[in-house]
Amino acid sequence: MSLDFSAFEQRRILVVGDLMLDEYLRGRVERISPEAPVPVFRLEQADFRPGGAANAARNLAALGAKVALAGVVGADEEGRKLIAALDALEIDRRAVLIDPKRSTARKTRVLAGGQQLLRIDREDTENLSQALQEEILERTKNVFDGIDAVLLSDYGKGVAVPEFCAELAHRARKAGKLAVADPKGRDFSKYAGFTLLTPNRAEALLAAGLEAADDPDLFKAGARLLATVTVEHVLVTCGAEGMVLFSRGEKPQAFPTRSRQVFDVSGAGDTAAAALTLALACGFSLPQAVEIANAAAGVVVGKIGTATVNREELAVELSEKADPAARKRKSLEALSVICADLRRQGKRLVFTNGCFDLLHAGHVRLLAASRALGDILIVAVDDDASVSALKGPGRPVIAVEQRARLLSALDSVDYVLVFATGELEAVIAALRPDVLTKGGDYEKKPVVGRPLVESWGGQVVLIPIEENVSSTRLIEKIRNS
């Protein structure tokens, strides 16, 4: 599925709902407490991210959309941190109210080695006063005319009360705007008038009054929701099993997801709802929009914590030609984020680089030996101009896209990126590998990046060359024959 996402930048989405601050405490567990049979957690890093409806807004911003956000925060430190994060993302927060009587919801997740040990929720779940509801709706008037769609992100923390939802749906219909709701709770009737709902499997079954979770009950739940709630579509997200779309007058349609390693499902629903809303606002068909949402959610579950997906990652995920090898190709920006997550999981990163112009057995051995030194091997490949400058006229004989593709096909290689002349040190600085490898022929040559890697405690390893094989000599031999 090859799609053009350039229209994402031309769309403006209003996100309304419960605003939260997600806190991540990362560290290590190395022993059991002598005081009680519990792990001793050594805190190493703390960071914060927008959560709840603010995470949906963050996902839209990551995809390139212009975003306006409406909701309430408290006059506390958490509220100030959340507002600062929204400003950094250039999200329009004119409709975000500060209520001194209300505390900002905060979810604290404690992670060790990439695994979540504990979650602590601090929140105020009382319904908003009628005055606050009216003020939020009044402030959204200033942005409503310029938006393309509305996304209600309901976390059950007091914003999406029935009267508020009804008025928001009415305004959207009156303005001819798409309205999507990511619902919560047992009573979906309050979402009447929205175009589409995006519950997960458990939420759909609960709202339909069903308890079992097998497919027949899921289909029964979808049919019951369409019969009892005035909406056009219900898209049920089913985790690793993908999504099922229920539409009035049509048969349910399943959208399977591809098999993947799941690190964290936190916020995947926000990502799916955001991507779906944006795709529909851009004019994609509903099946296409569901495929986009499915792919976006699939990308973020491979990351730690509430995460986002960018258009490059989405394009790779959806490409008809995408396969495990093609997905290894990353930009420096994307790979630096991946490496940061891998380090937090305690993974040992190995890095090597080269031209690889005519891949041969010596390269394969170098890469396999490099991979054996850690958990993840990253290979940086010189672009065509860089190879030409290093090797002279007539080189490369294989274009960089093909060289990167060949390297990606190797089991020993986890990620591949392409760099230009003069960029190698910046690449190494951004990725911060634990090990930098080169062939044994560099014993008497300077290794670019050695001082950098050693400055943060990493090591440089020269892999012995077992066979005297050279791409240059092979190319000359081929040309001469």
C-alpha cells in the first residue's frame, strides 16, 4: 500500500478530552530488598510526555498536522510541565483551561530494562462543572471554523460528560466536520452524533453488555453498538489481531496486523485514533484510513512508553514492497530515537560503517563478528558521492539504494542508514554506540569516531581479516576480464 502523506501538513485537527502528564521513571533492578521480598529499583532517569488527549494531539503533530487542543489542567507543577510540552510541539492551546481547584492527572510508570514494574495514577475524576464545560466550548469557537475534523479523546476523567459530548457533536455536524470519538465506559449513547467510534475490544464488549472475548461475541458487540448508538461506524481495535470495522448496512471488515515484537501498548489507541482521524480528514477512503491507523499503532507498540509515529515510518510500514529487510533502513532522526529506547532497555549497540561497494564474503564475516559483540548492529553506508570521493572515478559500481538493500537482507544487520561525506562523526554522536568496529586493516589507520566512542566509555574493536578480499580488486578483475 503506497500512499502520499503530504496532505497531512495541510490539515488542522481539534482534539478535545482529558489531559494528562505521563511520567517515566527508568532505572535498574539488581537485588531484592532485605526489608521485604520486593525489588530494589535504582532510579537513573526521569522524563515526562503529554498523555491522554494530549498524547493524541502529540501523535497528530508528529504526523505533520496542525493541532488545536481543548481540555483542563490544574494550576500545579504537572500542569506547567504539560503546557510547556504542548508549546514545544507548537500545539494551539487556547482552549486549554487552568483550573486551580483541579489537579493535573499524572500517570507514573516505573521501568527497569524496558519492562514496566509499576504504574501509579494520580488523578481527579470528578465531572467538570457546567461553567468549565461551557468555557471550553466557548473557547473552541475561535478555532472551529479553521479545522478539518474533531477528535474526542475520552479517558473518563470528567471532561466528556453527556451534555458536553452532545454539544460537541452538534457543532461538528452543523459545521460539516468529521467527528471521531475514542470512547470510554459502559454508556456509549453519549457519543450519539459522532461519525465514528474507536473502542478497543474490551471497551466494545463492555458497552455492548457482553463479557466473552471470542470473535462471535465481538461481531455481536459491533452489531449491537450500531443498533443502539447513533453513529455511522465503529472501529474496534484488537491489539495484535488488528482491527474490525463495523459500518451501517455493511458486513464487518477485518484488518489484520503483521506479526511484530511488542514492547509497550501504552498510548497505541491514541495513535490509532489520531492517524485515522487525520487520514479521513485528508480524503482517504475509510478502508485506507483504517489501514493507516492499523499501521501507525503497529509502529508505536514497538517503542517504549507512549510514543509517536512519523510519516517516514508510516510509509515504510504501508509500502507494498515492505519486508523485514526494507524496514531496517532508517533515517538518522528515526534511528537516534530507536537507539535511545534500546539503551534504556539495556541493549548493547554495535556500529560499523563502510562503502560496501560490491558486497563480498569478507564483509559478511566482518558484520557477523561485529554483531556478536552486542545485541544490535547498526551499519552506516557511504552515499554515492562519498564513495566516488573515496574510491575515484567509476565508483560506486552499485548505487547506494541497492547497497543498503543488500546489507539489510543480512540476518546479522539490524539497522542501516546512509550518510554523506563529513557526516560520520555526527552520526556516531547521535547514535552513541557502545562498540565501534572496523576491519583489521585499520590497525595503522585512524578510525573516525574513536575519540567520541571512547569518551562515553565505549570501545573500538578491529575485526581480524581472515581472507584478503577487496571490493576494489574484485571490481578491477571483473573489468579487466
